[in-house]
Amino acid sequence: MVSIKNIQAFVVLAKCQSFAEASHKLHVSQPALSSAIKKMEEQLGGALFSRSTRSVKLTPEGTSFLLVARRLLADWENALDDVKQLFMLEKGLLTIASMPSFAEGKLPYLLASFGYAQPNIGVRIYDVIMEVAIESVLSERAEIGFVFEPEENDLLNFHSMFEDEFVLIMPPDHELNLVKEITLNRITEYPFVSMNRGSSTRKWVDEKLALSGNKISIAVEASQFSTIGNLVHSKMGIAIVPSMVQKQMEAKGCVSRKVVDLDIIRRVGLITLKNMALSSAAQAFVDGLNISNR
């Protein structure tokens, strides 16, 4: 394999047409330069220079290779410069997977602060349900994920950011708005809009209802909280959602209330893959967050 160092020597010698001058510029001895050129010629299979006592000139093959050599050196220097810029955070790409409730509510503010400090870092966001966000980090499609704390996953680091308490949402003219203290027994009298089966939030709600001996009637199922909010506002039913999406639901015209004995509280935070070094861009973003390790 021809080394980049020998290619550099070839280009300098082709320009100088003198072993003495070229060796001086390269800071090597003439025998060392001669040996390097000879080795490269052997590797390529033919002479690159025609030598005389007075000068060194390129052969036709050497002339053709000179164009290639200069392009290789330029590509090499550009590649090194790109890597240096990545480490210096002058360039880079931050890839994040986030459940929609976090992506719509809190993530924009975190990214805004980071973007002001690192304007040349591009950001790619996968706005997906929690389970897909976790899988995106596990498959290395994303370096960072924002999710509820995974119940079981030894392959991930979890950095807690805050606790989220689930709340009830309903249309503004729903009769439960007249109730001073809302309980689980009371809300099960009404039809529900629920997350699809298989989602963690659906599982947590179902488990809580089962433990309390309550059962709900599900009128509609959906996979996104934005859809659930629209359905609730359209009076298709009431819903239990994380308080993270409370402002989003209220913007759709829904009303949110606390259910005194619901008591579903889950930690929300950042996940990364264990034993995997983050890129400079991702590490800078994480360093800028006020988070703790689990």
C-alpha cells in the first residue's frame, strides 16, 4: 500500500526536479527520499521519474500519476480538516430521538440554547413514540433519546431530568368540570380516548386501573397525543395523559384536571447507549443540560 507520506514526497520531487532540493524541503536525507520513491515505484509497477546526473524528470506515467497524487493529497487534507472541525464543534450533526410529548414541549428550548452556542451543528430529530425512540438509540440511529424512564434495559444509560404526573383532560363543557375533587371511580363512568395497546403510557394507565379495581370503556384509540387531544376536544371521550402535554392539550381547547387517586408519576430524561462514546456535538449538548445519572 502506497503511503500518504510517500505520495507527498513524490509531489515535492516532481515540483523541484531535484533530490537535493526536495529532500531539503521535506527535511529528510537524499538516500531516504530516493528509497521512498523507489519503493513507491515498485509498489505501482513502473518508473515515475527518469533520472540523470543533473535533473529528475517525470516519465509519462509519472505525469499522469501527478494529477492523481495532488487530488489524493487535497482529499486527505480536507478529510483531516473536517475531523478537526468536528472536534472543535465547528461542524457536526446531532441526532436525537424523542417522544412527541417531549419534542413539542421542552426540546425546542433545549435546542435553542445549544444552537446559539454552536451555530454550525446540524440537528436531526426523530419525532417518534417512546418505544421507537428507545429502539433508535439501541440501533445507533440516534445518539440521544428523550423518553420516560425505561423499565428494563441494561444497554442504556438513563439521565433523569424531571418527574411527570399524569392528568385528566376533557372538553371544556364536560360535567366533570363541575366536580370539586375528581377520583378514579368517577372518571370510569365516562367513555375514554386512549393510547393504542403496546404503548408504555397505555400500559401504566391500565395497570393503575386494574390495581384500583376500575375499568374504563374505550371509545377511540390513537398513537399520538396530538390526535388524542383533538378527539377529546371533539367530545369523543376523556383521556389520561402526561402533564408534559398539558399546554398542548389546552391549546387545542381541552381542560386538564388532577385525579386525586390516579398517582401515575414517571421520570423523564435522556437515554444514551452504554459503552458508546458520544460524538463531540452530542457530548457538548449533554454537558449543557442540568441532568443527573441514574
